[in-house]
Amino acid sequence: MPSPLAPRYWGAHLLALVLVGIAAALGFWQYDAWRAHRAAEAVDLSQVEPVPLAEVMGPDDPFPGNRIGQPVTVEGTWVPDGTVYVSGRVHEGTDGYWVVTPLAVDGADGGALPIVRGWIADPGDAPPPPTGAAELDAWLQPPEGTGETDEDPGDDVLPQLRIADLIQHVDQDLYGAYGVAEVPEDGLAAASVDQLPEVGTFTGIRNLLYAVEWWFFGLFAAFIWWRWVTETTARRPLAEEAAEPAATDP
């Protein structure tokens, strides 16, 4: 049986190598594109420059999933009667509360954005709610939805910052989001922002499928090459063996 490395097979080997290499390279290119899409969706925006709230969302818009942690500048008037305290918030190892007051946004047709003014260990020690006009920078966050039930809807303490719960405490239309003040109010500690965007299951899925498809093509080309080599090298000795009796006949 002739060796698969015989010069007569070099052209086929080279063609197979080129096809498999191209398929593998294109597959890795699509795989890198898939990873880049997912990384872009999970980017931490908390350190970028603030933009006006209106450039990110309006009072009736759903929360833009790619803007979690986006710093925004908000101008408006405080709604002190809507102040609530969100329990279960830890600051430097101590359990406490977020102090939240809606800010009626200028030019938002009555829409108000709940603002986390800061953290306090005991709501009784919180400074009085602010009044009047205000302008501040805040990190934009989507409404929470942990599924916890407010066991006492009549008080000002909420187990989560859910818009459907907060709206029971304020006679005001609310944005589908809330903001965490970058600078806490005097008498309050800074509230932490530790929420990053969740990457969608199907983010960049087309690129991933293309990568798998190219790798499959590469494996198929390698399989065809292997079958050709094995069949060719096995067929030639049989042909030579069949020709030997004819060559020895007188």
C-alpha cells in the first residue's frame, strides 16, 4: 500500500488543509463576534459622563436594558409626600434602608423619577424630605421585582423598589425606572450601585450559530479528505494485484 505521504497526494492534502483552515478561522471570527456582542451588552456605564434623562428614556418608555447604571442629569421638583424607605439594604456590613423620594421631572408631563437619596440604618434618623427645585446626577436603574410581598402596605417601608408598590404612596405618574443619587444627601450614607446589565440568552446567537456552522464545514471537509485518502490507498494495491496474473500469462 502506498504511503498517504507520497508526493502524488500532496495536492489533495494541501487543498484539504486550506479548506479546514478557512472554515476554522471563519468559525473563530464569528465566535469572537458573539463574545463581543455579549460583552458590549454587559458593559458597566457607571463611570461615563452623565447625559440628560430625556436622552435615555421618557416618562412612558420601558426601561432600556442596555442603559443600566447610566449616569443621568435630572432636573425637577421634589415630591416629599412620596418618600419611602426600602428595607434590606446593606452598607458596610450593616443592614438598613434606602431613603427614596420622587422627583417630578421638568418637561415630563407630571412624570416623576424615584431618587434614592442615600442609606440610613434607621428611618427614624433620616433627615426630612427635601422640597423645592433640584438638579442632580443619578445612576439609572430598572425597577426591582424580587417577588417579595409588602406585609404592611399602609406604612412607608417597602421590601423592594418596585414601581407598582411605590405608586401607592404618591399621587404622581412614575417613570419605569429609578435613580441612585451619585452624591448622597447630608445625613445619609451613599447607596451602593452593584447592578450590571444581564446579558440576554440570545444576544449574538446568530454569530454563535455561524461559528458552529463553519466548524461543521471544516469537520466535514476533513472527513471527506480522510475517506479519499483511505479509499485511494486501499484501492491501488487491489488494482495492482488484479493486474499481476494478466502480466504472467504466456
